[in-house]
Amino acid sequence: MTQTPDITIIGGGIIGLLTARELALAGASVTVIEKNQVGQESSWAGGGILLPLYPWRQPEAIGNLALQSLKLYPSLAEHLKNESSIDPEWNPCGLLITKNPDFQQAVDWCKRYGLVYQAADADGFKRLNTQPDHPLWLPGIAQARNPRLIKSLQQALIKQGVRLLEHCELTGVKLAEQRVDAISTTRGAFSINQLIVSAGAWTGQLFRQLMLDSVLQAPKIAPVKGQMLLFDATPEVLPYMVLENDHYLIPRLDGKILAGSSVEFDDFNKTTSLEVKERISAFALNLLPALRDFPLIGHWAGLRPGTHQGIPYIDRHPAFDNLYINAGHFRNGLVLGPASAQLLADLILNRPALVSPEPYRLTSMH
């Protein structure tokens, strides 16, 4: 008979995998259950800028997690590369923000959090076609290449002894008093010690479906579609990331350039559209005219787990002693992932929390 793991995690995206790693490193036995393939939803589809877009416009709760993750990422990327032999391509290439009408607010935020910043000079705009408005250069901001980060993390977890069950959909829960006693899935039943729900955009739906919202409302998490494009460029075309208004360009180490993204409320529909493709393509080709020399080779969509202010839920369920949630990171799953995993592990293991848990409570109105 299979021994019951210390921790069972529902959801094999970046948040579930990083949480599994954090708890496994602390000595826990961990099983991750994923209804499709590990890391193939929002975690795979995103851009990988390791900073919230215009973080000074975001709630403090997002900034606190982001800055803690920034401290963790360099060593995390190095360890994953060594453990898996897959380079997650953590790349501190810097971020140029072309238009900052709230420049003083941006500077104040950078000073407060100790983030290196500079007023962008003319050299940064030689390749760009834009009218800068108080541009800001953040030289230390990094990116990670989402698919490679996921693959690297997956291999490292397998080496750590974490069990990854793919194509395994949760179909029911067995409750006993104030605990989740067991779960049923499309691959059989599993007894539970501690259960974590990290199912991204599907989290709220799962809570409602399994009646885990009988005492408390289901987490207010809804899918928000984002579409992305990929150009087959070469490394000299763009050496740093560029954010302009609501769109961005992200150059990978091999020169390919991501252009994104849209924000669409379309339930669980992941289909792409010609209209959005043309809009993002027009942005990219206008901002970086050199892209006209390179083919567009990719167009896809992902579903972000949206909450009201983009603040995730990281908490123990108040009605069930052994049920936890780590979900609702909107477009910042990669950015906030390491700190979110650390915080949830702190709560489960009764360790002193490095980030205050209060803003991420299930009882908070996000």
C-alpha cells in the first residue's frame, strides 16, 4: 500500500511546483496532482519578467512578495540548473520602461525597496521608435524563460523524490470533522495528511465543485486570458526588456523576442484571436522596427488566475485544519512564486514568516 505523503498538492503549475520544492527541502514527502501536464497552463504561457508591471501602482502586498522573490531567484535558478542540468535562463538583462508619467512615485518606490534605478539615457532608445515620457531604466531586473524554468523545476523535484501525477483530475473530497480525510481522482483515491490547492485559474471552481466553500465563500479567482506572440529574431536585435504602456518585449538569450500581452475576460476559453494577434504585432513592429526582418513563429494564449487586486490567497482554510491554498497570482505567478511558496511553507511548518501573511488570508476581501 502506498504510504500517505506529508503533503498533497493539487495543481502542477509554477506555484504548486515551487511549493512542493520548498516543503520537500524542509524534509516533507510531497505528491503533486495535476489534471493535465505539469506547468502547461499559465506558467508556460507567460512572459517571465521578474517584476510586477509598474509595481508602484500595485498593492503593497504584491510588492512585498515580489521583492522577497527577487532575493531568492538568483540562488534558486543556480540550484535548479545544477540539479536538473536544464538552464532556466534566469537573465538579469534589465528593464526599460519608456513612459512613466508617475516618475516620482516610481523613484520613491525604488528607493523604498532598495531597487537600483536610473533615468534612461538616449542610448537605450536607439533601436526603438517611441516618444519617451520620463523613461526609467531598471538594470537589475531579470527574466526567466517559463518553459525551461518549469522543465528544470520538474526534473529537480523528481530527483528530490517528489511524486508528480499528471492527467489526474480531482473528482471529490472526503471530509471528516474539520479535516480533509481523502480525495478521489480519475486515477484512484488518496488519503490525505495535509492538502494544498494551487490550481491557478481553476482554484475557485474547484472549491465550489468540491463543496469546500460550505463554510466560507470560494476564493474569488477567475480566469483572465492573455495572448502572446513570438518573433524568431537574433541576439543583437534587442538586449533588454522593454515595457511601454500595457505591452512589452522580452528578448530570450537565443534572440527570440516575446511580445505581449492582452488582458481578456473570456471565462475558460483559451482560443487565440486574429484581432489580438494583429494588435500585439502592430505594437511590436512599431516599437522595434528591426523586427520586420524576422518571422512571427508563435501565437498562444494562457489563463491567468485573476483576483480583484491581483493579490494571491496564501493561507490555511479557516474551516479545515489540514487544507491550504496558494493561488490567485494573476499575471505574477513567476514573479511572486518563490516568496509565495516560502510563505505557505512557513505557515504549514510554523516557521517565522519573512513576509507578513495577513494580506493573503482567505478571509481578506481581495
